[in-house]
Amino acid sequence: MHNTLVLTSSNRLMEHQTVVAVQDLVNAGAGYIEQRDTGDVSLARNVALTLALRSMADGPHEAVLMIDDDMVFGREHAEAVVRHALARDVPTSACYVLPDGRLAATHFAGERWLTGLGFLCIPRAQLFVLASQSTRFRGHRGAQDWLVEFTRSCADQLIDGELHWESEDYRLTRRLGGVELLPIAVGHVKKRVLLPDQSALAEFITTEQAKS
């Protein structure tokens, strides 16, 4: 993993399984950038990728591996995605599902897909080309450093004569020309609200009280 820069971006506590998995990659030699405490998701993505761009300008890393703060995976998954991305010089994603069970990917064209950014590897050259095609901006008034606008969320996708919203993840992978999707399954932790069976509560309470 010495050729890989791992990049996480989070505005909350990272899942414990993710912390352990990322640390395993670092122990294996990966570089690591943790971007935190930016509430706007699109801005957070741009801050994180700008930090990666600066780090890779003079560093040894050949690819950046974007990992969301709620992913569960093994080192072998990361190695396989990075190996494929570098061998073919193409952005590459593993597969994971959303809370409703849908795959976080939509077919784009040929072998290319639009995907989430939960487990996406971007080769260094691809990242720098995208940066050269992107505008620069200040993160806030008075900010000293420029940021690169790799992506954003807005309604500007014209489909059948109507504007559609495009999220920052699909926009980024679209700007990359789509990514290759590997049949590698990684976990996605999504907390759910657990409710007791409403129809059984009254009977349960009455039955249990009658026992005492």
C-alpha cells in the first residue's frame, strides 16, 4: 500500500470498523489524510481532494483511495481496487449498497459507471488532469489558500428537456469519464431506527404484569 494515499472526509465520528480498517492500510504503508468538520458535503469533498492533490504533487503516491467514514472492508479489497486502477490507469470503485438495498452505482457507458465515492480509487494522473480542468475558489472570505472545485451538487443535468439534480459523487465520477466497477463487495454501515411491534405491545405488557 506504499503507493496509495488513503483519503477520508467526515463531519461525525468515524465508524469503529472503518477506523480499524483504515489503520490496517496505514500499517501496511499507505499514506493518510483525514479531512474533518466540514458540514457541506460538496465542500468537504473539494477540500479533501485539494489536500490530496497538494500531497501528491511532491509525494510518492500513485493513487488516492477515497473511503467514506462508514465503510467496512479488508486490506485485500483496497489492494485489489488500487491494483486495477493503476494497471488500467482508470478510476475504479468497489461495490456497496445504499440503505434501501440499491447498488451505489448507475451504468454510464461501456465499461464505465457513475458511482458513490465510498470506496473509489483515482490514479494520480487522472486526479491532476481533472484539477487542471477545474475552477479554483476560496473556501470562505479571508481564506488564504485556493481550493479546487472538483465537484458540486446542483440541478444542471438536462434530461428530456428538464433539469435534474446531480449529487457531488455522481458529478465527480461523470467528470472522470465514468469509473470501472469491480465485482468486489464492501460493507456500508447505516444505522436504522428499531421499533417494537406496536400491535403486540399491549398484550405483552398485560401478560408480563399478570405474571407478578
